[in-house]
Amino acid sequence: MVAKRFEELECWQLACELERRVLAFINKPPASRDVEYCRQIRKSTSSPPANIAEGFGRYYPGDFARFMRNALGSLHETRNHLGAGLEKQYLTEDLHRELGILANRAIGASVGLTTYLESCKEQWKQDRKDRTKRRSRKRLS
């Protein structure tokens, strides 16, 4: 299936669900009292859906893949913040496990799409080289 809108991408849907769930837990004490922690995890968890959406809007697979790598970095950063939140007892072990599973699912879906885009990027480069060679041969004839 070819996605016609970024909202159809599983990695975007999972990243949005993770963002929604993280925002729900940081809006309540005790996490809500740690302004710096909330700022950092809010930033890292809101970045992946935005990067996926922006990358989707790019014409070239390589550009999209670059935005996907940015999204992956932020997803890993969010996992790190979740671990810190567990240590600070801002979230329960059960919630930490649930959010970790969700983050891992988002990471897995994002890795899959990035791998696909990287293969498309290589095919696109090869196709471009082939078109250039054909044009050169036509000019020489």
C-alpha cells in the first residue's frame, strides 16, 4: 500500500500515540512539577511526528530518509527521558513498560520505513545515472 498522506504511516501514528501518552503523564504531578524534565521530554516526543510529516512532504527519498533519521534520534531520546522519569519516580513501572513498548514499536516502524527509503534513494540515483547516460548517447548520435 502506498501512503497518500503522512497520517497513513504507521510510524507517524505510533509516534503520535506516544506523544499523546507522554503529555498525559507529564501534565500530572509529580512530573508536572519538574519544569525542565517536562520541557525536555515534551520536545523529544513532539519531534518525531513533525519530522515524519515534514519528510513525507519532501520529493526525494533521501530527504525523507534524513528526516526519518531525525525522528529516530528523538524517539531514542524520549526512551532515555522515560528511563529518567522512572528513576525520579515520575511514572510507575507499568506505565514505563507500556510507554517503552510503544516507543519501541514506533522505532521499529520508523527503521522499516527508513530502510525502504534508503533503498529507494539508491534506486533513484541509479535511475538518474541511467537517464543521464541515455541523454548523452542521444546527443552523440
